Amino acid sequence: MAEGGLYKKYVWEIPVRVTHWVNFLAIAVLSVTGGYIGAPETLADSPSQYVMGWVRFVHFVAAYAFTISVTSRIYWAFMGNRYASWREYVPFVTREGRQRMLDTLKYYLFMSKRVPNAVGHNTLAGTTYLVVFMLYFVMILTGFALYGQRAPQSVMHKLTGWLFVLFSPQGMRLTHHLGMWLLIGFVIHHVYSSWLMDVKERGGVMSSIFSGYKAVRMKD
């Protein structure tokens, strides 16, 4: 039993925590290396082919790690506990879920002082992560489509080449680049909102992504 009628509850399982940090590190590496690939003069006065080669290699390794991590997390959404479940990302399909989304939105908009106090993701956060995973798919598909251009007869190009029916090569690059900035914006908001909920709920949200445990009320 913790202070204030709270007790420790194991919420985030190991696969959830591992994929969370792999995604974070991969996005950081991909953003830095992708920025260099897109505009090399911003990071070096006279980049050599060797430098670009290594940057591209690191970018591709991070891309594969990110893809495996995202795929693993989707798998765990069907195999993990209730807090890792795919149902957490679609609360809007039920009347109760929609009401909880409205209550949480009122709190975020300072229209209500009632703290959401969700054990796992609150309903707005869950819906946001659904959108983020859709953005992950866009980044993975456009990234590998651009990667496959280097070898038009490769398996990668055959798997992703159909995207060039929807995008021009420049449109593909622009979409990939804009996706990066959207993810960076999400990371900033994610850290802020997690810290806010940690202070308001007193549930140890920030530490829970390391330990897996949150402090929750007895009724939860």
C-alpha cells in the first residue's frame, strides 16, 4: 500500500517498455540522420561520399530496428495484458469510452478539475497513439519506398513501388519529411502531458515506463 490510499500495480509489461524505448531511440537517430540526408550542408561544410554513406547506413539500421519494434508492439497488442491491448486505442467505439474521452478533454481544456486517473492510457492518449501508429506506418512505407529506389528490381522496390502511383518521388520525400516533424511534435507533447499527469495523478507515470509499476487507487 502506498501513500494516500494508493497501491502499486504492474501495468506496463516488458515488451511495452522495451518497444517504447527502442521507438524513442530510433526516432531520435532517424530524425538526426534523416535531416543530414535531406540537407547535408546543415551539418557539415563539405560532406564527403564516405560521410553520407555512413549516415545512410545508420539511418537504414535504425529504420529496420524501428520497423521490428513497431511490429512487435502491434503483436503484443493482441498478446499482452489489458493495458497493452489494442482496445486501449479505440475507446471511441463504445458509449462509455466516448464519455471518458469527453471528460478527459474537458480536463485538458481547463473546463473540469476532475483528473482522469486512468490505470493505463487515458482515453484521449489511447486515441492519440492510434493516430501515431498510423503515422508510423506512413513513415515506414514511404521510407522503404525511397530506399527501394536504389535498386528498381529489388524485392523492396517490388513491395513498395506501388506507392509511387500515389506520390511522385519528391512528394514521397516531402511526406516522409513532414512525418518526421509531426513525430517530433508528438514527442514534445508526449513528455509534457506525461509529466502533467504524473504530477496531477500522483501515479508515477514517468517512472512506470522504466519499472512497469504505477500507483493506483484501490477501486482500480
